[in-house]
Amino acid sequence: MNLDEKDIKRLSTLGLIIILGIIAFFVVRPILIATITGLILAYVFTPLYRKINVHIKSKNISAWLASILIIAILIIPLWFIFPIVLKQVYELYGQYQSLDMTNIVKSIFPSASDKFLVQTTATLNNLVLTLTSTISNLITNFFLNIPYLLVDLFIIAFVFFYALRDSDKLIDFFRSISPLSEVHQKILVKHFKDMTDSIIYGQVIVGIVQGAFAGLGFAIFGIENALVLTLLAMIFSIIPFLGPFIIWIPIAIFLFANGQVSLGTAYFLYNLLIVSVVDNIVRSYLISKKVKVSPAIIMVGMIGGLYLFNIIGLIIGPLVLAYLVTILESFKDKSVYALFSSNPNKT
């Protein structure tokens, strides 16, 4: 096959783009997670920025105000909460060590064999020890990596600010270089947006809200170390097939086992009637009539993302898999060929 001058130029340009893209990836790789985190936060808080920008026409001032509000909402509370959480983690572990788990398990399963009691108690002890050790390691690594974390926070704030301020320019830029026709471009963008909303709002935000309601129950019913239990409830609420019941059911059982029947019944009913259903109510409000991502995809994405990207992987992992599924479905029904057609009506 003979190549003319135009083909050679195109191949050369494509090769140069690929080489520069690979080099750019390795340049950005050390700060990739911080960059993606900034972009995700910008996506979540873009509605807030746009509401501010309606009243304040300056994009710079609107982005600054939005950034200050986010710092006030996220960073300042964490600054005060972190020492309390650290204290409660060790208090919780100390309280657990003082419990006679064998008698508690026996009171729940009175007819169980001695072998079952020993194995169950050992399993619970190993689970708590592993969880406590993991949290302690995270806290230790946090203090050891403070210089790197400060750099990451700066990058997140930098990306967040400019992603908010220049969001329209970024969208126009990607539209200008896209090979898609305008109609099909809108279709694909809508699919990706619905997928993103389903994961970020329908899974992460809803999980945080549900965990907050579980935390409200800890406070109302006087459960000790409520703050660290609330954070755990939020994490379990975000993960599909799990939920805050992993936290509140053992607490309810503990209350019953200690003879606090009235308190345990009220606490159980609160979680059963409010905490267990609030996620469905909030989810239907946030993502009504939007595409729903399979819980299996979210679960696998979260686990893989957690291993690969740490805590932010709980969001990045499911997003990557959801986008991949969307593209594969386009190939399956051959609509991907229409996406690159210059004629929107041509299939």
C-alpha cells in the first residue's frame, strides 16, 4: 500500500500526539489522583458555583466564593473532628477489650455449642483487631505524609478553582476536537452525565446522608463514640449490598443483651423505619428518571478502585467501569458507528 504525503503527515501527527500523550501521563501521574479529585469536586459543586454566578457575574469572584464555601463546609469541620475521631477510635477499642464477648455471644445464641462460641468470639476479636489496626495505620500514615498531603490539597484546590471558573471553556474545547456529530455528541455526553450522577449522587451522596441519619440515631439514643461510628456508617452506606445496619444491628443487640430492652427497641425501630428507608427517598429525589448503574458494577469498581487509588477510588473505580460499559454497549448495538457519522440521520 502506497502512502501519499497527506497520509504520512497524518500518521506522523498521530504518532507525535501518542508520544506526547504518554509523556504527559507520566508527568501528571504523581498528581493524577489529586487532579481527578479536584475535577470530581468541581463537578459536584458546579450547581453551587452557577447559582453564585447568576448573582455575581464575575467568574473569578464566583469561583473564589464557591471555593471558600467548600472549605468552610469540608475542611474546617474536619480540622476539629479529626482529633475527636482519633480519641474515639482508641476509646472504642478499649471498651471492646473490656467486654466479655463469650457471654454476649452466649446470650444471643443460648443453645450454641462451646465450639461455636469460641469460634464466633475469636472471629469478632480478629475483626475488631484488624479494623482497629487499619485505622491506626491510616492515622499514622496521615501524620507521616502531611507534606505530601499539603501538596495534594493545593493541587485539588487549584484544579477545583479553575475547573469551576473555566468549565464552559473546557466543554467548548472538547466539543471542538470531538469527531462526533453534534446530535450524537449530546447523546453520548448525556449517557456519561447520567452515569456520573447515578454514582456520585445516587451512591456516594445518598450513602453519606444515610450514614448521617444513622449518626443522628447514635446521638439521640446516647450511643458512645458516636462520631467514629457515624463515619463508619457512612462508609458502609456508600458500598452496595452493605449499609449502616452493619453498625446499628450489633449496637441494638448489645443494648438488648445488657437488659436495656426499651432503649434497644426504640433504637431498633428508629433504624428500621427511618435509616433503612431514607436512602430510597433521597435517591429518588436526586436521580429520578436517570439511568441506574448496576450495583455489581459499582461494587467491583469500588473494591478495585480502593486498591488502586485509595479512598478516592470508591468514586473513580465505578466511574471507569460505568463509562466502559456505556462504550461497549454502543459497540454492541452498533450505535458507535453512528456516533462518528457526519450526518446525524445516517446510521
